[in-house]
Amino acid sequence: MIGITAGVDEKYERCQIPLAYIDAVRRAGGVPLLIPPTGEGFPPELFDGLLLTGGVDLDPAYYREEPRPGLGAICPDRDGTEIELVRVALERGTPLLAICRGVQVLNVAAGGDLYQDLSSRRGALKHYQDAPGWHASHGVAIERDSLLWRILRTEAARVNSFHHQSVRLLGAGLVATAYSPDGVVEALEGRRGFVLGVQWHPERMWPRCQEFEPLFGALVAAAGGGEI
């Protein structure tokens, strides 16, 4: 059972999630359980693994900063739910895969912080592409022998990119294991257990590219007690 965090559509007052996340978990053999953004945590025994999805910006108050120019929309209830979910998952050793916004939430929940807007980072590439979601817009270098490397079996990949924030200072117990050519952190891992976050959207690259499907298979395998 894989808990998948949902976002909020403020205009129509509903929670929502792209079907690509649900499809990716189902293809990997997991059962998706949607987690609504209530502002509170959920009993961890409800799910065996956790998938943090993409979405709006994270409130910088969680990393002790005031909002700066370039900060986009935030969702306080979603922030509260996901921060608590991650902290409990890290404490319990629940397998966790974090995507785009999710990797930023993971880092902040562990005590790290973010660039509120990459345009403030000197020499940064364009990290929000205008191309379709299945298209890979830039390369990443992956640390050999990392969890990400063991799953994908490559030291280089090309990924899509739909973010304007990114990891800055790493949270406790986390290590960066992939970078874009301009030095932006593209993947984070825990030092123990299955804790993995990627800054790109692997779920959006299918079916044109199946290169990243093993990420979801690894999450489901870890949630079932298997080893990677």
C-alpha cells in the first residue's frame, strides 16, 4: 500500500492528483492510497510506502526564512500534512520516494533549506521547461554506488524539469547524489533505508521513456520488505 500525497485546487475547492502517479504505482505492483492535504498527519500504519508528489511552493517559514520575490503560491494545509508525514516516515523507516516539490519537502523536513527561486542563483540553467512533460531538457550526473545509481544503473541521465525552487543546504541524514550541469541538486538520499528524492518528474516521461520506471518498482519492492 503506497500513500500518495494530493494537492489542492483552490478555485474549485477540491484535492487532486495527476493520474500519472497512480498509474506508475499500479504498474509497479503497488496499491495507491491517496492522502488529502488536511494540515495534519495520518496514522503511518495505513501505508507501507510513501510517495511525495510535485506541486506548489513550500512555505519558507518551515526553514526560518521570510518570503522573497519569486516565491510562488503555497498551500499551508498541504505543507503541514507532508512535513509531518516525512518526519514520521524517517523516524519509522518507511520507504519514501519524493518527486519535485517532494524532494524539497523531504529536505526541509530533515532540517535543510531551499533556494526560493533559482533565478537568484548565479549561473543557473532554465529549470522550468516549455517542452512536453515526456521530453528530457537537461542532463544529470549520478553518484556511482548511490541508491539512485543502483536502481537506474547509470552515472548519467537526461531528465525533464518543472521547478523554480531547489535544495540548498542539506537536511540531517541526507546526501546529494545527482546534480545538473549548473550544480543544482537533482537527487537526495537518506544514509539508511529507502529514502530517495528526485527533482525531475519520472512519472511524466512514460510512455515515451521507461528509463525511470524502476524508481517506482524499487519503492514498491522496499515497501514490501525487499532489498534493492
